Amino acid sequence: CVRGRIRELNRLRKQVEPRKIVSLDGEVAKEKFRRKVLGWQLFLVNELPPELLVEIFRYVVLSTHVMFGEPLQKLRLTWVCKHFRELALADGLLWGRIVFNDPAPWTRSLTFLERAKETPLDLCLDDSAEGVPNFTHNQVMYLGQRFRVKAHNIRSLVVSLNDWIGPWFILKLFANVSAPLLDYFQLDRGWEPYLWTTTAFPDPDSRAPIPFCNNDAPNIARLTLNGISVKWCTIHTGKLRTLDIRRLAPDVCPTTAEFRALISAPNLTKMHLHAAAPLLPPEGQPRLPPVYTAKLRELRLGDMTCDAAMNVLYSIHAPDVRIFALSKLGGMDYTPLFEMLTRRFAKVEILTLANVQVEDTVQARAHLITWVDMMMGLRVFRVEGLSTYAILKILVTDPWPY
């Protein structure tokens, strides 16, 4: 048999090692190719039940990287034979994950969109990837209109554009349509979010917050807004698990009441706030009791003032946080923040301090030593870009006197 012949040739090749015999290697390669051909001839794949063959197709396609190779794998399934093509075209799930990285007019991606039919869609529009040209405003409008028609089938939507106005178009197009299946929504805006250009937005109404999917996205679980805001009260929080808000101008950040409504999500497990802190309450107003976030496990704060960071911590009570990170906190004294942290997050296992201004004073050192020593289960302590050696002194200081 072919297998026995290959085994015999391999044994012979080991006997003559380390010498190389070209003819022997050629015989081994020939027999291996013969075995592969015979295997496919003996295995009648077309006689498998259609539902089993479709599952194999899904495994082949969905196990391939969505950015590299998946579109080609989909097309290859339609090139093999008529039976493969019919099964592949009939299964909308094969075509539902689409990255618009082909050249305009995106014939391949739009064909996949039509073949997906009424199955859940995972759509990605990203011009920040290498080799992908920037989308123009008209192109974003055109694709947004195509997405809008399929809004009731969209399960995840990722739009990451270097342009500043394009993401606003996407939000505006989806402002009055429902997205009942939407689970993951990510919108990244390029440029600085603080540059409100009057030429692009001459009408003050165009700068007003936009409703999120007509206040009808009940299944939203992961929400990322980078450089762009929405009308915060239109976000459903019943199934929200991840809240990631970054780079917002102060006047469009959520108010204290809106922020409390967002963190009241019963399933919230991750919260990232970077240059997007809730507005500070008016001076003299009594502070409300913190919101109990029982399931919050990961909290990351960055690029905000000491008062803003403390306002976030005043708003939440999260005793079971396991991952905590502070980043890009500089330009002022953050000692009051560390004093506040000495009474919080005792169960943290992974702690990150990146580009955080740590004062080299007795008071700041005492607060940090007390805080770090309180984390009995700390396994990873990541330090990056600190301006002083205060943190090193803390690590080698005996915490007992404090």
C-alpha cells in the first residue's frame, strides 16, 4: 500500500543520513502526493449530508483571519464544483462577516452582503489598516446607506475612520433606524475631537447629540465610542457588558446623571474611560451615593484631571475589580486620588500605572504604600513612563510603619 511504501522509504532515508539522496527524496514526495490524491478519491466528500458539509465550510471560513485570507476562502468554496457552490451560496452564515478592504466600488464585499441574505451581519469599515485607502465622505455615505438597509440584521458594526466627519454620517444614518440584533458597536473618529470646524458644521443643530439607533438597540453588549458622542440616554443598558469611551470634548461628555445611568447596567464587567470623564457636579450640590457595580472586573482611567478621576470613583462602588489601570495622568498633583484609592480595589490582581505623575513626597509615598500593600492578591504590577523614581522607593519600603 502507499502508506507502507512511504514508511519503507523514510526508513531507508534515515539509514543514509546525514547524506541526502535527491532521487530518494523525490520518491517520498511522489508517494505522499499519490496518497493525498487517493485519499480524496476514496473519501467521497460530496456524498456527505449537506448539513455536515456546510458545517465543514463554516469551520474553514470562520477559522481564517477575517483580514487575511477569509474572503479568498469563501470564494474558493464556490470554485471547486457545482455542488460546493450551491451549498456555499445557500448558507448565508458563510458570508455574514465582511471587511470592506477591497477597492471601490467594493464589488466583492457588496456581493458578500447580498449573499448573506437575512443572517446576522458582522461589518467592518476600517481605513486605518495598512494598504487601505481613506474613505471619502461620499463613499461613507454610500456604504452607510447600504448598511442602513440591513440594520435589522447587523450583529456587530465596526467603523474606524481617519476622517472626522465620516463617523458622524454613520451615526446620523442610524439615528432613526432600529438595530434589534446589534451586540457590538465601535465607532472611531480620527483627528482631534476638540476641533469643531464651523465650515463643516455651520448649523448648531448638527453638533447636537445624536440618538443611538433610534433608542432601539436592546441587545447592545459592547459599546466603544472614540472621539464621538451620542445621546447617552438612548443607550440600552440591560445587556451592556463593556463601556469604552475615549477622546471626547468636555461639553459632550455624559452628565453625572447620564453616567450613573450607564454604570447602572446590571452586567457591566469592563469600563474604559480615556479623556472622557463625566461632567463634574455643580459646586455645593450634595454628592449622591455611589452606584453598586457588582460585576465590574476591569476599570481603566486615563488622560483626565485629578478631580475628574475622583468624580468617577465617587460614582461607583466596585469591590470585585480585578484589573485596574491608570494612564496619562500628569500635569498636576494626583496625591488626593491616591489617598482615595487607599480604601478601594483590594482584590486587584493586575495593576498598571503608565505615565502617571507620582509626587516624591512623604504623604504621596504613604498613600501609595498603603494602597499597594492592601492588594493581597496582586500578581502583576506594570509600571511604565513614570517621571520620578518614587514608585521604586515604594516597592522597596517596608509597609509596616504605614
